[in-house]
Amino acid sequence: MAENASGVSVNTLIERAGLAVAKEIINRFFKQKVLVLCGPGNNGKDGYVAAKYLQSEGWQVKVMYYGKSINSCDIISEENLKRDDSSLIVDAIFGTGLTRPICGSLLGVVSYINQSNKIVVAVDVPSGINSDSGEIMGAALFANLTVTFSYLKLGHMISPGKHYSGKVCISDIGLKYNGSAVYHNSPLLWKEHLPKLNYKSNKYNRGYAIVCSIDNKSVGASKLAAMSALRAGAGIVTIACDSNAIALYASSLTAIMYKLYDDVIDDERINAILIGPGCGLSKCVKERTIKALSKSNCIIDADSISIFCDDQQTLFSCIKDNVIMTPHEGEFKRIFPELTGNTLEKAKKASAISKAIIVLKGHDTVIAAPDGRISINNNANCTLATMGSGDVLSGIITGLVSCGMDPFLAACCGVWVHSECGKKYAYGLIADDLIMQIPVVLSAFY
């Protein structure tokens, strides 16, 4: 009998998987007619086990097979689906082993199910989703619930697979993870590394962060970032600006300090520097970004990324250890125009090229480090799509880095906290609202 890398027989894994699917259905849904669609591989066998268990619990269950009839069951076809009156469908056609696009008669099957109002529960991954990339292989089923086994697959976390998977629950069936260092971004990854306060703490040893401001027409971005860094834990935050902006900051800042750029940039007590938000695209921005990159723990965002769109090699040559870049998709394309693929692939390649930690922002933000560590964030929501939201994120990360947190983990933590802050609001969220939620979210870990 075959065994997998965990030393557990394949048949045992199939029994455990099918039972896990059935139990999730029983626990989550009222008793109703169920149609189980079984494919030719182990995913289909998982489905058949689930069908047997549901039936033993008094559920009305019908099974259809892909390709040929087995045990007098119907073949999966659009015509047979139209004649069936089940309200819940178990998708066990294809799992992680799918290598070819869905085509032929299955295209009609997928289209029919997706347009129906029936509940779909996917086994491991929705049929048609590449479990390693999240890409659609020809066509894919939309699942309301996906029951996966032992660990999340990349396809559950990367779009579009993330959106096709619905709610994902994990059942431990004893399957060993043999993948690379790709993490699901959750507090389990970084909560033990959060900065701690003690009786020796003072504002400087808690963390001293600098936010560089250049364009006095966009001081709001710097203020958002600076306040976010302070709320994330920095003991002191200073906005480094030019003389023509002093009055603008003096009229509105209380907890944040402001000093002339030339007077503060070489302060040896600085633990982290953020440059980019609201800086503009002048020659001065490039010069000061290069200066900032000569320091330890530099976070570059927004305009400090875009300013190098025609001079990427200068940017890359200035990057030392512990540099974090936080581009959104548009900024990313300006600096890495040749990179293609899904979000994970692009972030990984960009980090290798630039030697920086890349935070590629989006609905499935990916954090990639030059040492190969990668984290995928999937707790974001659409409320974060508002002006200034990115400035808040870069500020949170800067604050955490200034406190001495490992830069990769600080980036992961910052992205997660930022997303959780967004969940506190619905329609009408503005960036200022996020800042007030930062200590609320972080306090859960202290």
C-alpha cells in the first residue's frame, strides 16, 4: 500500500479527508440533498468517502463521476446537472494534481454550476484552480466553502484562486508539508517578535523614527505616516522637512516633532527612516532617497520608488541590508517593468533583483525577503482602497522596525495590522480612521 511523505498510507489519508469534508458539511449546513461530483483521481475518492459518510448520517446523497459511470452512477454532464434537484454540490472533480486546463464538456458543467444558486463545497481546492499559483486553468468553480487538508495551499491565498475558494477551513489529516518558506501571514508568524516594553524604556530606546518630507504641498501624507509610526510603537517620531514646511507642521502636530532635514538626517540615534509619501518627483527626492538608503533600516514608498522609473540600477545599487520597499502595482511596474506572473512570483523575483524586502500591495499583498522568506496576506478588505491608506501602512512598518523588530516580520505584522484596522470600518473609511485603530489591534497581543 502506498504511503506519502508523512508515513501515512494514501488510503488512510483519503478516508480522513472524506470524513473531514463530510463533518464540515454536517456542522455548517442544514440537512439537504447533496450531489457529489467525483473526478478520476484521489480528490474524487475523497468525495466518494464524504458521500458515504453523509449518507450514513441520513443525508440524501447522489454521486456523479467524471469520464465514465461507476457503480451505476451518472456521468458528470450539464444535462444531468440540470435534471438534479440537489441544493448542495460537493466539488471533488480535480484537486491539487490538476495540470491541464479544463476544457470540453466540463466547461459547460462549470458554467452551469457557477450560474446556479447552489451551495458549492470544494474538496482541497476548487476544480480548475492551480493550487500552486492560484491561476484559473481554463475555467474554475466558485466555492462557498473549501475544505483543505493540513495546510493552506498557495492557490487559496493568491488571486484569483483566493476569490474562488470562498471560506477556507483546514483539517489536519496528517499530511506533511514539503513546500518552501512561504507563510500565511497571521499573528502566529510574528507575534512573539513584537517589541516589548519594560521599566528601562524611554522614548529613544523604544525606537526613533524619521519621516522625510519634501513637497510642502503634500504634507498630509507625511503626517499620516508619522502618526502611524508613533501609534505602532515608536517612542519618538520626527518629520524631517524643509524650512518652507515648518509652519504647516507647527500648526497641526502635537505628539510628532518636526525639524529641518539637514539638522536631523545624520542623527545617530535614528533607528528607522521612511521616505516617499507625498515627496513629489523632484531631483531632490532622488538625492534624499539615496541618502536615506545609506542609513540602516530604510523604508521607501510611493514617490521615492517612482522617481527611479528610468534609473532602476541606481536604486538597486544603493540598497543595503534591511531596506523595505512598499510599492502598489503601478509603482511596481515602473521599477520592475519586465517582471510578469502572479503576485507571489513577481514579489519574489523583485526581492532577488533588488536585494530589498518587497511589500507588493494589493488584495493579496505579498511580502518577499531576499533570503527567500515569503508571506502572503489575505485578511485585507476593500475599505483600504482610499487615499492615504498606503501612507499609514508604511508608517506602521516604520514604527515597528524602529522598535527593533526584524524587518521582514515587521513588514508582515504591519500589513496584517493595517488590514485588521480596515475591518473596523465599512463604507466611508478614511486613512485617519485607520491610525486610531492601530493600538487597539496591537493591544490584543500584550
